[in-house]
Amino acid sequence: MRPLLGIGYKVASVFLFVIMMAMVKILDERVPLGQTIFFRALIGLSAVFLVYQLRGEFRQTFTIVSARKHIGWATSCACAMMLWFTALTLIPLPEATAIGFVVPLITVVLAWLVLGERVRVFRWMAVIVGLIGVGVIIWPRLGNGADYGSNAALGAMVALCSATLWALAQIFLRRLTKTESSGSAVLSFSVATMVLGLGSVFWGWVSPGALEWLAIAVCGLAGGFGQLCIAQSLRYGEASTMAPFEYLTFPVASVVGIVFFSEYPDDSVWLGLPMVIAAGLFVMYRERQLNARAE
């Protein structure tokens, strides 16, 4: 175990995923979203394939033992990505990022409902506090007096739906990795995403110009290498050690949103986000304690 190296890979993944999200916003209204999603998955997967082939680890990394077991995981991930990219085109980047931090909290609820996992009172309290924080963040979009027909309201709802699907995907992943490799999970997720994106061809694709192709390539490479960095971080450090660094996404996304898109976090984001982050960190801490006791 080399935790500092693992943290370095995790931080690198944060920057890469923010670059990917920025490219999605840049491509908005220039390239159909389904087309962007298709090439993001294709280019990203190709880059990851190349890296593991050069390392001589291709076969053992991407071998799928049972394709049937991947269906729930791959479908929920592909739909979550489609909704997440949609949300990025409708609401500011910092706000979408803040809403996305609700995923660990929803995962706790789904683990209780689907897996029958025992959740004690402290984690329930953390989940409630975090959900209140998300409510504060989205209140200007979906609260009393909001314009429910606006793109911003739609974007907030889509971001919440995406977060729920990401949490559901984590539940599927817990079952999947008992018999399948993490590389095979990346493969099935990418293939499902390409199929979903390719389905949008019937609603019209365009011929991107040189700059659009460059943005698509950067989007795909950033997403692919971001996944690779996450895998490397887990190779050198424990998941519970890496997880808190996910919250670096907000300051990085905020700087990118302000500098490139003139998107500033609302007051509601600053009020609700500390509650969401504190709740998420507490859930991670409690789960780490419980896992240590079980071991």
C-alpha cells in the first residue's frame, strides 16, 4: 500500500473528470448530446484498452465471466451518465457538482432497502442532514415560488435522478465485484453507454468541425484516464482513504465554472453544501469503522 500515491491518482481523477464535464458544456448546442456520449465512451475505452494492452494486463483485466450479471450495473450507469451530461447543459457546473455529492447518502438508503444492510441511527441522522442540505441547494430551482418550467428546474431534477441512478449502480457494483473484475465492470459500462448514445443517431447527428472533434477527443480521453486513475488509486490505497478527496471536485469545478462559463455558485449552494459534505464524510467514517470491526 502506498497511500500518498493513491491520493495523487485520486486527485488527478478529480481534475480529469472536471475537464470532461467542461467539454460537455462547451459542446452543448454544437454537437448532439447522444453523439458526445457515444464518442466519450468509445475514445475513453479505447485509451484504457491501449494502456492495459501495453502493460500486458488486458486479458485478466477485462475478462467478463457472466455477462448477465453486468446488465443492472451497466444499464444504471449508462442512464446515469446520460442524465448527468444533460444536467450539465442545464444548470451551472458548481451546482450540478454539489447535487452529485448526495450519491453516498442515497447509496446508504438503497443498501438498506435492496441489500437489507443494517443502518444504525447515526448513519440515518447523517443521511437526513445531507438530504436537508441537498434540499437547501435545489430550493431556488424547485422550492416554493420557483419557475418549474425553466431549464434550471429541469436540470436540478435531472441531476437528482442521475445521482439516484449512480447510487443504484453502486449497489449493483457491490454484487458484481464478488465474481467479476473491476475492469470488466468498466467494459460493460462503456459498451452500454455507447449503445445508449448510438441510439440517438435517429434524432440526428452532425459532422463536427475540427474544434468540436478536439473537444470530443479531450472529453473521451479525460473520462477514460479519469477512470484509469481511480483504478490506480484503489490499487495503492484503501477506498475509504480515497473517497473524501472526491469533494475536491467542487472547488475545482467552481473555478472552471467561474473562469470559463461565468457560472458562480448561488448562496443556496454555499448554505447546503457543508451539510451534504459533512454528512457524506460521516457516513464514510462510520462505514470504515464498521468494516474494521467486521474484519
